[in-house]
Amino acid sequence: MCNETGNKTPVNLLFGQRYASAWSEINSRIQSRQAANLGYATTTVTAASYIIGNSIAPNPAVAPNIKLFVVYTIGLVALSWVYVLWVRHNDAIIGLLGAYCKAIERLDNYKNEHPFPAWHDDRQNLIVQSYKFRKLTDVATTILTFIATIPAFFLICLSGFPDRFETGVLLAATIAGLLACRFVYRNTVIRKAIAEIKFQNVDGKWMFSNTN
């Protein structure tokens, strides 16, 4: 069998090889997620501390440059949205790859009668426990996203509303940051929906479908 480029396609690729490839991609994405979590945590805490600490002038005679800190705050909130969107995408891909691995595991143990462990098969409860502990990362991400929002609210209180435009920008940044926190909280719902995807025969064709 040939594809559009004329190269042969592996129509009879063993399921074991496909399973190993999917697991490899999952591991790669988990590692990149851990690195991104560390980078986001470091950047957020450092930037928020810098903005709040330097917006309070050590010398009362020297007013802080609020306009500069407004720009920093917008950038911090924008970074939060980039991060939470990437986390949602990465979690969705990992979940879909996990559903694929679960389907292959069940091909070898359709009736759940064999004693060997299977990580993705939720009938053995391993992946279910993993999802519960994954919520801890959601809590940590929500806290970090909220920390990224604090400078915007702090600058509103510090400036005393002297400039309507600056106040409007900071208020919009605060609302955007809080919405990002809400977006992170929804990750649990998305993962649950993906976990409920089933591999089944529909009209003579095998495909993934959601039971809901």
C-alpha cells in the first residue's frame, strides 16, 4: 500500500510497537510539562515579587514608575494565559494517547481476567488514582496563576486611581488573571471527559467515541 508520496505505509504495524510509541510520546510530554511547571513557577514568583517590591519606592520623595510596572503586569498575565493554554493542550494529548493505550491493553485482556498489571486500564484503578493526584498540580497551577494576578490588583490599590486608562488596563489584567485561574480549574473536567472515551465498533468500524 502506498501513500500520496509513493512510499509504503506500515498497514500491519504490530500493536506492541504502536503502544510503545504512544507511551514514549506520553513520557516526553510529561517531562516537558514538568520542565514548564518549574519554569513558570520560577518566572511567576520572581516577576510578581519584583513588581510588588519595586513599585513601593524606598524613598518617599521618589515616585515609582507605575506605567512601567503596568507593562510588566500585562506581560505576566499574558504569560499565565500562554501557560494555561499549553497545559490544557498537553493534558488533552496525553489523555487521548492514554485512551489509545487503554484500548490496546484491553485487546490483550478484554474480560479483565489476566493478572498482569495495566496502567491505562481503569478497571485496575491505577490510572484512576493517578488522576486524583494530578489534581494537586491543578491546585499548584491555580495558586501560581493567582500570584501572577496579584501585582495588577496591587498596583490599582497603590496608584489610588489617578489615571482612568491605567486603572482600566490593570482592572482588565486582574479579570483576565482570575479567568485564567478558572480555566485551570476546568482541566479536571476536560480530563474526565477524555478518560470516558471508549474504543468500540460503530457501524462496522472501530473508532473512539465518548459514551456521553
